[in-house]
Amino acid sequence: MLSIEDMEGVKGGRHGSWLGQRRYFEAAAGLLMALSAYILARIQKHVCPFRNRNGKKLGALEMSSLSFRAVSQCPKPHYLPPRTKMATVGADSLLMEKRTSRSRIGGNWGHDVVRAGRIHMSQGRSRGGRGTSRCSWNLGSGFLGGMSWARCRALHAALRLAAELPLQGGLTPRRGLSARPVPQEPGMEYQDAVRALNTLQTNASYLEQTKQERGDLQVQLETMKHYLSRSGLQLEDLDQLKIIHVTGTKGKGSTCAFTERILRGYGLKTGFYSSPHLVQVRERIRINGEPISPELFTKYFWRLYNQLEETKDGSCSSMPPYFRFLTILAFHVFLQEKVDLAVVEVGIGGAYDCTNIIRKPVVCGISSLGIDHTNILGDTIEKIAWQKGGIFKPGVPAFTVSQPDSPLEVLKECAQQLPCPLYLCPPLDAFEEEEQPLHLGLAGDHQRSNAALALQLARCWLQQQGHKGIGELKTVSLTSRRALPLAPVFYPTRPMKQGLQDTEWLGRTQTLRRGALTWYLDGAHTTNSIQAGVRWFRRAVLNQEKPNNGPEVRVLLFNATGERDTAALLKLLQPCQFDYAVFCPNLTEISPVGNADQQNFTVTLDHMLTRCLENQKHWNRLAEEKAGLDPWLAQTSESSSGPLHGPLLLVPPAPRPLNTSSLVFSCISHALQWISQGRDPHFQPSSLPRGLHSHPVASTGAVLLKEASSIQVLVTGSLHLVGGVLKLLDPSLSQ
């Protein structure tokens, strides 16, 4: 064991002047090289500060002292950490791969490979308890050979320290370079798989480059087929899955949820692939309505990951991007678990979405169309309709809901070119009896068109598979003024009625009542869906019993991502007459440690906070315009001017006082703590962060929120925001 006394041996002459000096300088050189490799792994575009486990920044002297203590205090024999932790991704990453069950220094046979640039280290058999080891270090043209035991020990200790330090949010993986975690071993945890998966996220700069260099999008499907083949599946394997393929701008996820629940009521084993997830990534892949277990996700993840690593070639990146990987993973899970059917929700668009490698779905569906993802799908509803119609397949029946004339005509042309039978769904009213209305598990009038589409998709699937009891046709005199034929009207069966009623789809028109607080959660993020969400919220608040012993306070919690016109979305929310508007990034906590499921490398923290401040400016401007039109509002509005004190609230500089009540928080947790004021029995943080009430609006608002007899909170604008709120309000979802 190398100790501080060993380092100081040259002074006391314990090992003799030559031996003491050699060990001293060899150990120091090994430590310096390890720290240099670690610093290289930590630097990408800018310097990222070192931090200890408590999040405190370490200075150079503290870092050196901590590294020295790691060297001097490690026991002998010293076992390496049982699991590898990656510092970052890329050719300059720091990575330790455990090749044996328990590799150790100064003990029996073991072998470790350490990459920092290009570092290779081998450990030989122990001799006399000391062990002999040699390390060769190749960085560029430099080469150092014959590293002795002292330097190897210092190197391992420093690397162990580096592996245990938490990552900073400023580092982002670079596409085109694959991370290589260790192959799965007994004891590998779910979070390890999620962290490895997160390295496949496409960072913001690469995403922008892809937009600029986007050529023939057909190439993307060919690339997806290549990844599928490397994973061990062929298109013929996907043909075995009896798939229901669904796309649309809004409502496609709810339609899939309705459809899956109906068919599960027939005793079928269902698979369901959707996006995005709210709390845990395994929510995207469901069997019989439940997210696959962490154990199942971990098993199939590493099986697929290692297969792709073993079959990599020079034609493309060794690993598919995040969403493609999950899509291939879902196909593997559904085939291995032998589901009777799979409901597959399109990611973005349809024609060039990676799910469109499906060749033979049983039936296809298109929910309501609108404007969204214009940078990818096009800036008109007609272009978007063409993208959505790309999922049609020759001879495969397809259904859609009522659409505007122009996009409906585009869908018709897409169907005729194949050809593909396309039907227009009658409204849900046509399926109801006067004395027996259909009850839906999802609130909101806009869910009725989704339910009508789900009935048609479920019945068509059952009919194609030869099932009985699919609903007797109904004699009705419905005529369509549109160019498409109407889908059949029938009497819904008991499983259909029960399925519609029992459908659950978190984060979509969801209500949580917690004492004085009522949370309204809806991940609406387009103009049409925001309008539908506003109608749902206003009706729900109107129908709720009014308090008699105090004021009612309405709070908006909002965030939006991507290139959406947030000013237009916020304008649609004005009729709700909120007392406070709160903005925050889609970060559950300030620190991402232990929250791998919700890490997002596609956007930087600076960008997220800047976006929140811009959203606040839009809201303030709308409030000022409204106050200028209404003199009563101008007199009663509360000023939010004044300097900011504390790290949690962000307020943009204003040339004059702002006539609105709005706040920006640095994370969802802080926003919820201010809104709830400790009155939510299920959300009770141990302590309030400093500076939570430092701003005038925050302090006066806190008093009002504590005294209010009823607090109505609408959370909207982003499904990721809703997911973060749910994670905090319902911890059971993280189990």
C-alpha cells in the first residue's frame, strides 16, 4: 500500500535516496497523468468545474488533496467499483470496463482496460503481495512505458475518484460517437441502462445540422431498416406483429390508449408503444396497459445494445439515435413477449417516421390534424397531412376523424395513389343511445373524436382477425358531405363500453384533488390542443363547488419546448383569468443526479432558462395590453418590479414596472413549493430553499396562497413539464 509516508520517504531516507525519489516521482507522475486524462474527459467546448458528491465546487488544491487522499487511504487489495460510471461520451471519454468478476490490484489475476484518449493498462499476477504491473500510455505521439506499481496505483485511485464524481449538466454527448458501457452483468441496474440510453440523445447542435443538411428523407427509413437488421430482426419479423398504426397532430396518444384498453377487454395480450414518457422511459413500452418492469427493460436493453455494438460497421453510426433505439427495442419486446397485437403511435409525422418501417399493419388511423413540428413536417396543414398520410399501406383499411377540407383532400389523394380504403369516422353521438350515453375515462369534449376513432380501429382489427362479437351494425341515416365514405355505425359491445370508461392516460386532461389544491394536468402544446384544454379547465373550474370561507386563486404553470409560437399559446390561456403565471424549465430538480429518466441533452440549461424568461415577457405584455383595455384591471393589478434577491427566481430587466403577477423558477420543484405553500399533503419537501419568497410578487403571493380556501392550478404547454410535476406529486410513479 502506498501511503503518505511512502511519498515522504525521500526526506527520511527510509527507502534510500534513489529508491525514495523514484517512488515519489513515479507516483506523482502517475497521478498527474490520471488527472490530465480526467480533465480531457471533462472538457468539451468549455471547462466544466469539478464538484464533490454534495455538489460543492472543488478548487485545484482541494482536488489535488482529495486525489492524494484517495491514493493514500485505499485498502489493499483494492477492489475496483462494482459498476462502471461514465464521465462523458466520445473519443476523449474516460471509461473503465470491468472484464472480470472482481478485478483487483495487488491480488490475483485481473485485467482492466482504461480508455482516456487511448490508455491500456494490464495487471499481472501478484508477487510477494506487492504485484507487478505495467502500463503503457499512448496519447497522440507520446509514449510512456514501464510504469511501476506506485504509478499504476496512483492512476487507479485517481480514476476511481473521477468515476465517483457526479457529471455536470454542461456536457453533452456528440452524435456519431458511441458510448461503450460494460456488457450487462449480474447486478446491473435499471438506472445504468437509462444512463446509457441517454447518451444516444441527439444534442442540439447536431439536430440543427441535421435540419440544414436534410436531403432525401427516404434515406432515414433505409437507415432504420439497416439498424433493425443489425439488431437481429428483419421486416418479415415485424409482419408477425398484428399492428395498429396511429398518427395525427393531437389526440393520437389518447386514441391509442382507448384502442388498447378496448382490445385488452377482449382478453387479448396487448403491446403499446408511445412517446414521450412522463416519469420513466419504460412507460413508452407497455404490455397489457402497464409499463414493462425495470428488470424486463434492463434485460432487453442490454441485449439489444450489445448486439448493435457487436455488429457495427462503417456504413453508419454504431448506435441508432434515442427514438430509433427505443422503437427497435419495442419491436423486440413485443415479439419476445408474444403479444397478440401491438398499438404503435407515430413519433413525428408519419411518412419518414422510424415507425413507418412497418409494412403490413392490420389497420391505420389518423387523429385530428393541426400545425406542429413545422421545421420537420412543413409549414402548411396540407404538407403536414401528406406526411401523416404516409403511413397508409396498399389494401390496409384506414380511418380518420373530421378534418378541414384541404387536409382531408390530401389524405384522400394519398389513399387513392396506393390504393388504400380510407373511411371517415362518424361522431360518437351516432354510437350512443338516448338512455345509455358512453362514458369516457378521459375528460374533455375533444376526447370524443378520439374515442370514435378508437372504436373503429378496434372493431376493424377484431374483424380482420376473425373475432366474434364485434358489434352489430346499426341502421342510421347518416350522410357525409365530404368526399370520403363514412365508416360503419354499430352498437358498441360491453368490452367496448367498458374499455372507453376504464381508459387512463396520465397527463392528459388529468385532475388531482389535494385538499385546498386542485391540479389540472394537460400536456397540450399546439394551438388546437391548448384551446381544447382551456375549454376543459374552465368547465371543470365552473363545475367545482365554490368556497365560502375565503378567496379562490388560479395559477398557471407553463413551459413550451421546440420552435412553437409560445406567444400565441399564452394568448389562448388569457381567458382563464389566472392570478399568477409561473414559468420554469422541464427540470424536476436543479441537480440531475439520480434522475436519469428525465435527463435531456437536446437543449442546454441556458437555453431553457432564456426561453422561460421570454415566455414571461410574452405573458407580461399580454397582461399589459389587457390592462390598457380594462381600467379596472390596471388599478388592481399587482406590480412585480423590484430587484431580485436569491438564486431561485429569475426576473427580466424591465424599463418600467410590470403590470402583472408572474414568476420564473429554476426548476419544477421550486415552482411547486411556492404554489402549494405546504398545503398539498402528498408534496411535503423537507425544507424550503433559500430565496423562495425573496421577490415581492413571491412574498405577497405566498400570503395569498396560504390564506386561499381554493387553489386551482393548470399545468400545460409541455408533456415533459407535466411529467415532472407528476413525478413530484405522485412519487409512486417513480417506483
